[in-house]
Amino acid sequence: MKKLASYILEVVILILLMSLPPLFVWIDFTILNINVSEWSLTELTQELALLASFGILFVKTYKNPQKSGFLTLLMGLFLVMFIREGDYFWDKIMRGLWTILAIVTFFITVYFAYKQRETIFPSLSTYWNTRGFGYLMVGLLTVLLFSRIFGTGSLWRVILKENYMGDFKTAVQEGLELLGYLLLFYGVVSISKKTQ
């Protein structure tokens, strides 16, 4: 009975997570009237999900050094993605700053992961077959692959022809990215429980 309740809760959480992207895109276009800009609820939630994922893993890595190698790689990936998502803000400071920050973060991550290399594969095997890791991977693939392919302007130009509008393509792509980031966050929360 307890396991059934756990599955039902998980389904409810997933329904809520999948309801947020269309709701937030709708709020951006109708209530906030800012479309899906850098200051939109959709974009800011993407960055918050990445930052929260990074924070959870940072705390877990600090508390569990024996599992730090794999978690360090994940943290570095999420931090690079966070920097990339905020490119608009970094470019306000200096054009191309986000690229420099992302490259530096990548090399720092590789350095720390290398120092803990003996913990990478044992910790990966801890998470590999968990449901949380599955959500994390689906979230990553949604952000890095599916949202890019399904949200490409050339696809929507073919479908919508003379009715094509850039806002439509942006809404689809950013909504899918938000879904991916929320699934990624849910996966991080789930796998972080394995490090207790």
C-alpha cells in the first residue's frame, strides 16, 4: 500500500511539473505581456531549476565525498548550462563573458572530478538504475536535443507557412526546455535521496 501511494504521489508530481511549462508560457504572453524574453517567468524558472539542481548536488557532494566524482561532473554540467542560459545577462557585463565563464567552469569541473576519479564509476553505478536517473536523463535529452529539434524555426516555417511567427517557435522551444529542466530537477531530487 505504501509503494502504491508513493507511485500515485510521483504521478501527481509529474502531472504538476508537466502543467507548469504551458501555464508559464501563457502567463508570459497574456498576463506579463513580455512573451518569452530573458525576464520571462519561463526563462527565470529554467535558471532557477538549474541553480537548485546544482545546489542540491553541491550539498550532497559535500556530505558524501565517497560519491563526489560523478556528482561533481553533474554539478559542473548544470553550472555550465546555468551560465549558458544566462548569456544575456553575462553579455551585459562583457560581450562573450558567458563563453569564458562556461569554459573555465568546465576545466575546473574536470580538474576536481579527476582528483576524485576513483569515485566516478562507483557513484554512477549507485544511481544508474534508479528512476531518478531516468528522469534526469530524459530531462537532459529534452533540453539538449528534443527542444532544439522540435523548436527549430525551419520546422515551424514549413508547418505554418505564411502564418509563421517567431514568437510561436520561441514559445514551443522555451516551453520544452522548461519541461526538460523541471524533469532534470525532479531527477536530481530523486537521486540525491540515494546519498543519505
